Amino acid sequence: MTVPFDQMAQKMNYWEMQKSFWKTPAGIAIWFALLLAIIGGGLLALNVFVSPYPVIEFFDADPVAVNSSEASNISWSVIGATQVELNHEIGRVGLKGFTLVFPNETTIYTLTAVNGSRNRSLDAKVIVRARNL
């Protein structure tokens, strides 16, 4: 006695049908895509959570324009850095802070925030007005 195809398909339960799908080329392609997504997601998570780029919230000069030998206040706030530096012989500074500068000529100050091998930089310009003679 032979069983018609319709009845044979009805006798397969859900799990038997699932097992047979994963052995098809489409099922294998889905498994491969899932594996790549998991590996790629893991590498992305390492990139984001292990050593992310630091964030410079702000880096400002106030006032922006001064007369020669007048002070300008440079202030900054950085998140996620292991080291923060200001150029022009100011050197290492904290994650948040300010310093007074007394430029004799228009100067661009650069704040560099470092976290491992990743860094960010931002510039602030202090303009020194020409003297009226």
C-alpha cells in the first residue's frame, strides 16, 4: 500500500520540516549570514566598548579677540580620554578645565584627546588685534 504524497507531507511534524530546511542551500546561506553577523557584531562591540574615540564636548576661547598681552580664557571638557594635551607649551591638562593665555600674535590652540591609539583634536583661535599707532 502506497501513501499519497499529500498524506505523507501532512504526517511530517513541524520540527522535521525545520530540520530539512536548514540542510537546503537557502538554509545554509542563512546560517552563514547569521555567523557573519555574530562575528561582525562581536568585533564591532570590541571596537565600541574596549577603546572608543574620546569625545570633546567643547573647546572655547573667551574672548576670541584680545589686544596684545591681554588674557583669553581657554576652556574645555573631554569624555573618555586617557590623556589630554594643549599645544604651545601648555602640555598635559585634565579632562575638564581652563587656562589663561596671553598671546602676542594671533594663535591657534589645539586640544588633543587620546584614548589608546585613537585620538581627537579640536582648534580654538585667539585673535590679537593690531595696535593703532
